[in-house]
Amino acid sequence: MRAYVFPGQGAQFPGMGKDLYTNYPVAKELFDLADQVLGFSLSSIMFEGTAEELKETKVTQPAIFTMSVIMAKLLGADFKPDLVAGHSLGEFSALTAAGALSFENALILVSKRAMAMQKACEATPSTMAAILSLSDEQVEDICSSVDGIVVAANYNCPGQLVISGEITAIEKACEKATQAGARRAIILPVGGAFHSPLMEPAREELAAAISATVFNTPICPVVQNSVAKAVQDPEEIKQNLIDQLTAPVRWTQSVQEMITLGATDYIECGPGKTLQGLIKKIDRSTTVSGVNF
């Protein structure tokens, strides 16, 4: 059984997509459409911009989404998923590749999501940190023992959990994690506390946009971040997508669910190889690969 997986924020790199634009008419068409929908030249920033320019949330999220969907489209008839899943932002790419959302509607939602998240980040000084080599339970216990807002945000793979929250609470949790034997507790260079209660204003903003958007039944089940379950009902998909902004990304649990459902072959569709590495750490017996053009 084959699962296609789609990366989230952090997979971007300068020059991404330029070769695809030059060599494939389908890619050119979608890049041009993205520029038109967004009202600025996303493609120019992707192809010619600096790493710094590409790191802006309003650019990063549409860039990774557009690149990932193009790569799925370029597979044509070879794109035959039994399951799809995406890491955080990647869930929008997965839903679009599986036919639940049109490219334009999904891009509008991704752009609104990026702007709403940016606004929520600016409202409260907040951050995220990666905790390595502790169990999920240990990290959860540390978060609940700290005053202030700090929660488990990304269950990436066993021994790698990202926490999210207020800056002072994150610093305290990192200190406690180090004392508990974490190999590393690193504050990440991100704009704010994604997948935490501090994203509530963004969740409300995005909820209105998602509710007003047409979702179709995808061609295969989508294993969604917030529930780590395979879903195909459009209304359930919408609700889980809304919840995703303040709920943790249950990537470890999502991959375990796909394994339980019978997936053995995982193909990462998008820039980078992050998810291939995480899936191998979750289960070494899986076959992982990327899409190359």
C-alpha cells in the first residue's frame, strides 16, 4: 500500500521550482496562477530570492504548498495514492493532491492561514523549541509542570518532540528538559508558537474561511494531523483542518496509523527529505523515497 506525504514549513530553499517552471508547462501554468491569486510574484521570490525573503511566513507557506502540488501533478497517472498525509501546512498540499480542494481555493486558504498565523505571532512574544532524546510522556510532563503556556506541538518521531508557547515558559521547559537528560533542547528560529493555544485568533480567522470553501471527497483517505486518523468525509476534514492550528501535529501517530492501515511504501512529494527521515525513525521497515524531476 502506497502513501504520499507532503512536507511543512522549513522545507524551502532558494531557487526551488525554477527548473520545473522552465521544463514543464503544467508547472509554469500553476506558478503563473499562484502569482495571480496571491497578487505578488511568488515565483520570482522562489526562483531568485534570498533564503531570508523565502523565510517570511506569507511567502514560505504558499511556496512550499505550490511546489508540493506541482510535483504531485507532474506525476500524472503515476500518482496513485492509497493514503495521503501532510505535516502541518503539508496537509493542505495532501488535500489538494487528493482532489479535496482546488489549487486556487487551497492557495487562498494557505495564504490566509499564513497571514493569520503571522498576526497571532506578533500579538504575543512566543516561540518553539525542539527537545531531543526524551520520551513524549517526559516532555508532556515537563510542559504541564511549567507556569505559563507551553505545550507539545509537533510529535515528529520518537525522541524528537517540538514544544510551543510563551518565551519564558519555553525557556523554563528547555532548562527542565536538559536536567531530565535531553540530549538537546534547542529554541527554534521561528516567528511564534505554532500549534498552541496562542494560535486561537488565527484559528478563528481561518475557521471562517474554511467554512466558506467547497471541499470535495478526496480520492483516498487523508490521515490528518490533529486526529492521526484516516478521514474522507469533507465536513470532518474541514473541522480537523480548523483544529490543526491550535492542536499538536501528531506526525508519529499519523505514520503509525498509516502502518496499521497497511502502508509500506512512502513517497515524499515536495521540497526536501525531512519526512523521509522522520518516517524511517518511526519504523525502519518502511520503504521511503522522494519525487524527483
